[in-house]
Amino acid sequence: MLRVLLIRAALVATPFVIWFVWREWARRNGRAMGETPWAWLVAAAAVLVAASMLILPLFHDEEADGRYVPAQTLPDGRVVPGHYEPKPSSKTP
């Protein structure tokens, strides 16, 4: 989970890093710069995160052949986290 959050944080930061690096390069080369396009940068970050959410299931094959069992609360108050159970084998000896 931490890996996914770090990847998404990097995706959010990417448009900002690209803009500020480009802006600094342009200033050093004597190009006049306008104001920072915050709305465009936020929109680009949102598009990258949304794309990552759509693409993640394509490459995330955690127990793809199993059946997902959602989280449950037991009568004694314990919480069993969601998990995958292997599908029963249809092969009979």
C-alpha cells in the first residue's frame, strides 16, 4: 500500500517538478516567464493520478485466480481484513 501511495505522490509531483525545472532553465536563458499556471498543473496531476488508478488493475495481478472476500467484523469485535481465497479446483481425480 505504501508503494502505491508513493507512486501516486510522485505522479502528483511530476507536473510541478517539470514546470519549475523548465521555468528555471528558461529564466537562465533570458526568456521572460509569466505566472505559474497552477490550475493546469493541478489538472495535469489529477489526470496522471486518474490514469494510474485506471491502469493499476491491468498490471496488479494479486491472486487474479482467486475470489475476493471483503473485510468482516466478527461478533467479538475483531476485524478480519479483506483477502483473496483460492478458487476451488474443478479437477477431480
